Amino acid sequence: MSNVLRLANYAQRRLGSMFPAFFPGANVKHDYYKDFGWPETLSFDQLYRMYLRNGVATAGVDKTALKTWQDAPFLLEQERDGSESGPQKETDLEREIRKKFSALRLWAKLTDADRMAMVGGYSGVILRLRDGKVFDQPVDTVPGGLDGLYKVDPVWKGQLTVAEYDTDPRSETYGEPVMYQFNEAALSGDAKQNRQLRIHPDRVLIWSDDGTIYGRSILEPGFNDLIDMDKVKGAGGEGFWKNAKSAPVLEVDKEAKIADMAKAMGVTVEELADKMNDQVADYNAGFDQLLMLMGMQAKQLNVTLPSPEHFYGVALNSFAASINMPVKILVGMQTGERASQEDADEWAQTCMSRRSNITHPNIMEFVTRLQRFEILPEKDWFIDQADLTEASMGEKIDRAVKMADVNQKTGTSEWVFTPEDIRGAVGYEPLAESDKYRDEATDEETDASLGKPTPTKE
């Protein structure tokens, strides 16, 4: 047994030396976080400041939210199946819901909540209800139907914190929040925004990737890359500034007569250094055109910087990979039609996945909450939203033209693609039997279509 243990310890030490990040028990030569200036843990304040001050972080979050919510969803009583009977009409209840949600600007508010959750890990949507109770009270039923909901407020994680947890092990909600604390001025520090409320969980919809307060920020995996990009930009800017505005370095010759120079400047020897500092400052500011040196040589101390594009690009590519976004989408470059289209298709699929796994489940939790409050009736509700991966009309028409060309080139008596197939390729329903054939146009109809006056009969 001792031989086995010695062999196991030796193997662990060898593996630890090769892969120190995966074997914390081994002697680690470097602390990468300290060596490279990365924070070991991340707080909401750090994530929030990075989102506000780093353009790439802002683009990563905002572009994801804008693409995911490119079009507003619709809440439907029954799923639209695209059957041959034609498009299904909007019901009266669906119309009322659409108008109510539009008046509340609901979808824009939920877009903000999604954006906030991507930054902080979760966000809150405070539901303002006409139930006659204060915020820290649970909700039973809300009278008035759709009018019972009169406002929704998306708030940041930093503004909405957990005040109390359920500590009863026998409870079904053990470990979950039973009360939230809302502090409006937590981010701005503005004394005028002094709302501080205790809010019951019934009145708060938690928006996150898993519907809980334990969601993860999308900026966290690539946070170190964002810091590195700031370093490269800052070093490049500071280096350029120093080269453009650097003070000259004065080299004193061994035979220079400091006393004569001080006398020429009208100061004592002890005051000569301060006088030279003032003169150099005036020279850099452009007030003086010359320096009085008398036995000194003025030299420029330039900073030599390597080209920053490569170093910046490595961090940029790593951050783009961390949020599953193509670099060309993130920074807006277009280097080729084929590459750009492939990136756009991949990005559309990524955002469709976000809809299926994050946004639509959160919307359905919101709908379930409204049903429990009797603001909405109990139904099997469906969310309808345009497909981001669907081809454009121009692409559909090109596809239909190619299908018609195949029919023409085959020259057989049978269709390769039927007219119904071609209409389906552009998203049209098959024609009814009464619409498949055109009537011969009369002379009057032809003249009217050409803008000619119709002749009158004698």
C-alpha cells in the first residue's frame, strides 16, 4: 500500500507541475491573478463599471439583447401552426393583451431586464399591482383583469438584494428569498432617489438564465480579457501622450558653470533647479521658443511601443468566444460577403437558443404569475416571435427562381417541384382552386391598367 501511495503522490506532483491550474494542491510557481492584475473574485460593482466604461463589454451585452429582442413577441391563446386554411386571426383577448402590453411598454422593459441580468447575473422586474396592499405583503388576487397591472419596473441586481431567506428546513421554499430589499440610489448615489422598500417575492419577477438569484454574468468568463484590452489601450494612449508631450532631459556638461547660469537667470544657485523646471514647463506649453542651457544638452526621452493590434486582438478574440459572439458581429467589421453571412447565421442561431432557454421561460414565468393573480385567465398560452434564422424575402425569391429553373431544365412531363412547393419556398400558402387560373382581361381593364382613358359608347 505504501508503494501505491508513493506512486500516486509522485504522479500528482508531476501532473501538478505540468497543469498547476487543475491541481491546486501542488506547488504553484505563479499566481496568475496577482501577476497579471486580474481580480480573484468579481463583485456586481466591478461588472457594472466594466459594462459602463468598456466599449467592447457594452457592445457584447447590448448587441445580444437587441438581437434576441429584435422583434416583439406576442402572447397567443393557441399556437399558430401555419396550416393551409390560412393565417389565424387575432382573437379579442389577444388584441386586448397586445394593447395593454404596448401601453405598459412591457417588451421594452423586459428587454432592459434581460440586459441588466446579463451584466449582473440577475435583475428584478417589480410588478406594480392594483390590489390595495403595500409592497411587503403577499398577493392573493388582483381585481380588474388586465387593468390590475399598471406598471413594471426593471431594476439592477445592485438595487435589489435579498433581505430574508426561508430558513425552515421543512418548508418547500427552504433556502429561497422570502423578502427583498430595494434601494433605488444604490448605483447612482443620488440622494433624491431615496426609495427604499421591502418587497415581497410575489411582486418581483427574477430575470436570469435559470430564473433564480444565482445566475451568472456573461461578462464573467471574459472579464480578464476586458482588463487586458484596457491595458493595451491605456498603455498605447499613455505612450503616445508621453512622446508628444515629454519634457526634455537636461544633461549637464562637466565644465558647465552653474553659477554663471544662475546669475544670467537672476536667481541664486539654490533656486536654479526650480527656475529650470519653470522654463521647461513654459517651453512645453509653447510660451517660450528657446531654452537657456549654457553648458547643458536637451534630449528627448521617447517611449518605444510595439504595435498594439496583435495584443489587443488576442484579448478581443478570447472575449468574443466567451460570449459566443462572432468577432465581426461584436466590433462591426465586414471583411467578406461569405464570411459575414456565415457569422450572421451563427449569431442568429445563438440568439434563438437564448430565446428558447432564457427569455421565453422567463416570459412564461411572468404569464404564470399573472394567471395566479387572475389578471390573465388560465389557459395554455403560447409565445409567438419571428424566427431570427428565417431567410430574407430576397433569398426566398432566389430559391424559388432556382426551383423553377430546375423544372425548366429537366424538360420532363413531370414537375420536379410543384407550384405549391415553389409558393411554399417564399412563404406563401397554396392557391385555392378558384385562384389558380387567371381570367382574360377585358379591353377596358387593360386600358385602365395602362392609364388610358376608357372609350365611351355612343
